[in-house]
Amino acid sequence: MHIPPFDNQNKPIVDVDDPTVPLNYFNIVKLKRGEAFEYQVPGYETCIVPATGSVDVDVEGVRFAHLGNRGEDVWDGEPEGAYVPSGARAQMVCVSETAEVFVAGAKYDKVLDPFDVREHDLVQYGSDDTKTHRKIKHILGQKQHDKVGRLLVSELFTVGQGGWSGFPSHKHDTNRLPDETRHDETYNFRFKPNWGSGLQMLQRKDNEPGDAYHIVDGSTICIDKGYHPCCVLPGYEMYYFTILGGLTQRSLVQYFQPTHAYQIETIPGIKDMIAKFK
């Protein structure tokens, strides 16, 4: 499902028990200097990630000062995040001129401890020749595995100008270990320059026609099932904020589309990328 960009007025874009991706939660919060925003999501663990600007974060009395260091856009600096346990009350106060903050969430009942993430885990794979060159910055990744319930949070960049992400096509909509796990997924896209655009495919069955969505700067995509590669127009760079929420476990097991699975062997570094989502 494609949700075109709109002024959400700091209200969830993907709320609890969403009919398409019930395991996910997503909000975009926009603040000016000195403004505060407080939230609490029972039954969902969340992660606060400033897209731009900086905020002071308080999670039930645990403070994380000056979270976020980016200026103009998501290409201007490195990501930082703060983990908020399920149902905990969190407050953010803008300490820059403005701030745009992503709040990512996954359904999870147990209450863990809050923590901040100041250094991300970086993975690069693909190549310009295969049109799959990509950089992934894991905010809640392998390093935080024992500190998080079901939530995976990453930032994905299509390197260069034009190309494909999420290829070879894969899905993760059915719990059938060891071959596949059920993980709902939500994206928010940005383009550089911001008048760029791209395409999100969603193919329900191998070798049968699927759906395609025209994605623009600020588009949100909710993926419940099916194979889902995406691409950006030549001459533009693409970024997407990625939320994964597992049904029964945090580790993601992707099932690659049989028609294209052989290209796992032809795309440089993709096996390391797959391992980093475990």
C-alpha cells in the first residue's frame, strides 16, 4: 500500500493494529526549537530517529541529550537513535532550529531497558555494473539483538544515480522456519534532489503480474506480503527509512523469488547484507 506524503500533524502514519502491517508503527514528528512532543504506545517498542535536526529525549526519566546531528537532509550526517521500551512514555524536545523525527515501532509486549545508539553498523553491497549498489546503515541491527524484542530499524541508500534496491526480489510474509519469517515492513522514501522519484514493485506470486507504485519524496510504503524490489530514476539518489517487525522472532529470514534467486551469486556482497539482518 502506498501512502502519499501529507501533513500528518505529528499523528501516526501507521498506527497500532494497522490493517495492512499490524506488526509496525510509524510516525513523523516535526518540531521547532523549544517545542516538545510526548508519546506512549502500549504493546509496541519504538525507536526515535531524527531525520534532520536534534532533540533531547527523555524515556521514563532516562535522558539522551542532543540526539541527531543532521542538517539539511538525511544525506547530511550519520543516523542516531534512542530505543523506547514497549508502552514507555517518551518525550522529545527540539534543540535545533527545526527537527523532523522518525518514530519506528514493532509489536512487542515485554518491557526492556531504554538505550541510545550513536554509532550505526554499515553494510555496502552490489555494484554499479549490476545497478544494485547500495549502502545500509543499521540503527537497530545485530549489535542490539539482545537488547530489542522484534524491531529492526535501518536506513538504506541507493548509491550513485539510478538503480535497484531489494533485488533479487524477496518476501517475508509467512512464518515457515527455517525458510522464511513473517516480518511486516514499512518504508519512508526521500530523494536527492527532492523532485526525484522512483518505483515500488509488489509481486504477489512468482511469474505473475503484480502492482507498482510511483513513489515520491515523503512517500510511505506498507508491505504485507509479496516480493518487493524498488528503483530510483536515473540522475537521482534514493533513501528509505526501513521498519521491520517480526511476528515470532527478531531475526529476519528472507525468501528469494525462485525466478531471480540465482542472482544472489552474481551481486557482490549480498550474502553479507543478508547476514546483517539476522
